[in-house]
Amino acid sequence: MLKPNSFDSALDLKQTLMRYIALYNTQLPQSVLGSRTPMQAMKDWHKSNPHLFVEPLRNLPRRDT
């Protein structure tokens, strides 16, 4: 994904990676997850094992502040 692109700055690279992570986790079904997205699989796991989660699930990756 990164090879054919050039980035103007570290911020540009970071923003591109964050968009890709969000796309991968919420829009791209994975065969190993039964044709579900990673977020769908995590939500299903959360429903069956809520005691394993300390924080609520979010649809976006965490951002460094």
C-alpha cells in the first residue's frame, strides 16, 4: 500500500495510515474472520465475553495526543 505513494511529510504518512487502519477494520471483510470485518468480529466477541474488555469498543483507532 505504501510503496507506490510518496508522502509530503510525516503527518501525511500518519494520516494515510490512520485512514487505511479505519478502512481495514471497518470495511474489509476477512475470510479468516468468517467474512466479517475485524470490528464486526470484535463486537461479536465483546457480546459473548464483556468481562474481558476494560474500555468500550470504538470504530476508530486510538490517536496519540
